[in-house]
Amino acid sequence: MPSQNVSTKIISEFVILGLDTVEYKLVTGVVLLLIYILAMFANTANICFIAMDKRLHQPMYIFICNLALVDMLYSSSACPSMIGILLAGYKTISFIPCILQMCAFHLGGVMEIFAIGVMALDRLIAISNPLRYPVILNSTRTVLISVLLWLVAGSVLAIVPATVLRLPFCSSTIQYIFCEYAALIRTTCVDPSPYFNMMSSLLFVLLLGMFSFICLSYIRIIVAVMKMTLKSNKKKMFYTCLSHLIVITCFYVPMFVRVILTRLGVVLTTDERHGLMVGAMLGSSLVNPFIYCFRTKEIRNKIFRFFSKVASE
């Protein structure tokens, strides 16, 4: 409940102050801009290469496209505003764009969890049931699963704007680096603890639940690979799964530190929390497309053919 000693305000815009402590704003802004441009270009290229080649219209590549869309949403939710603050000093953001940024950021985070998890399912079916794989997981079902995941994520996260918008606001200054749930809850007139606990519990369940599913999937994958008689097949399966394991590591390590370890009592400073948020967001968005471009034979060959054609002209 709002405190009786604090007057509520009608907020039309917020001022973001979380980046004021950055020492080299111009350098940081340029680096962030280059990483963002590279991530957007790489993910767009991945989608275009897959979309233009009908031979790649297969479940695994559809899931790669879905992951690329998620990465573009996730990084675009916060990077433009952070770049604007660092390079142009534009710290203000209107109320509605701030709410939309919060929703986009959290939707991107939850969808990253779902997208990585469903790709583990894809690898599990492909390796443990290779003969039935085209029947169990065809292109139509893959698209439906991807759409369903977006709908589920949106439904789960409806609680975020529903919670924030009904609260009275007492401050127009945000002490975080962009608009997200914790940042906006801090600007309200209520005790933030129960709202923080609600969101961290939700993320805890999603992260731990999906990570457990991924671990169980890979245990079954390892068992299936160990039963293979040909060494060449084992090696092929290893390289097939390695790309996904790198993607899992890039996203889950910073998320586990920020969400799981803090639930277990680890205390993070605001700067450490911000660093982990940006690391999970930009790290996965930048690494994922390059991992799948250079470790997936079909996409790698298509890229080489494309640049060879351009060079010959």
C-alpha cells in the first residue's frame, strides 16, 4: 500500500540516471553501439539465409530463426535507449514507451529461456529418434510450437504491466540503466519487497524448471550417443550439440548469478546487477548467430557461396 506521508504524482516521463556513474560514457556508448549493430546484422543475416533457402526450411533452422527473432527483440528492448543516454545524453523517456520497454525486455528474457529449451527438445528427438524425427517434429509443428511459446510467454508476463500500472507513482527518476520491472517498482509509493519477491520467484521457477528440462534432455542425449557404434556418428552428434551448449552457457551463467544465487543469499551491487543484465542480453544476442553461422555446416556453406559470388562479380 502507498505510504500516507508521500504524495502520489501523475508521471508523464521518467529520467534515467543509472548510467550517470559510467566513467567513459562516449567510449562505452560507441562499444555498445557497435555490438548492437553487429548483433542485429548477424541475426538478420541468419534469418535471411534460412528464409531464402527452401532446403533449410527444417525444424532445427526454424528454431534458429525463432531464436534470432528473440535475440533481436531482447537486445532492441534496451540498447537504443542506453546508447542514446551514453552518446547523446538523452535521459528522458515518456511513460508509455517506458512501459513498452519494460514489457519488451522481460518478454525477450522469457522467450530466450523458452527458445533455448525447445532447441534442446529438438536435439533430443533428432538424436534419440532419428528415423521418426521428420514425423514427430515437422515444419508445421515447429512453427506452431514457436507461436505457442510466444503466446505463453506473453500470457505469463501480462502480470508485469498489470502490476505496475495499478500502482501510484511517487518519483519520476529511475536509478537503473533502463526501464524494467524493478526500476519502475522503485518509482512507486509502495514497499517494493513483495513485488520483487513475486518477480524473482517467477524467474526462479522459469529458469530452474527449463534448465532442469535441458539437463534431463542432455542426459538422454548422452545415453543415446553412447549406444551408437560408429565413432563418426558420435563425433557428429557431439558437434551438433556443442553449438547449443555454448548458447546455453552464454545466457544461463549471468542469469543464474543474478536470479538463482541472489535467491540463495548472494548480495549484488547495483552495478554488478546491471552488468549481468546487459551480459545476458547482449552476450547471447551477439554470440548466438555467429555460433550457428559458423558451426552449422549448411548455413556456413551458404555464407561462403554468397561471398564467393559477390567477390567473383
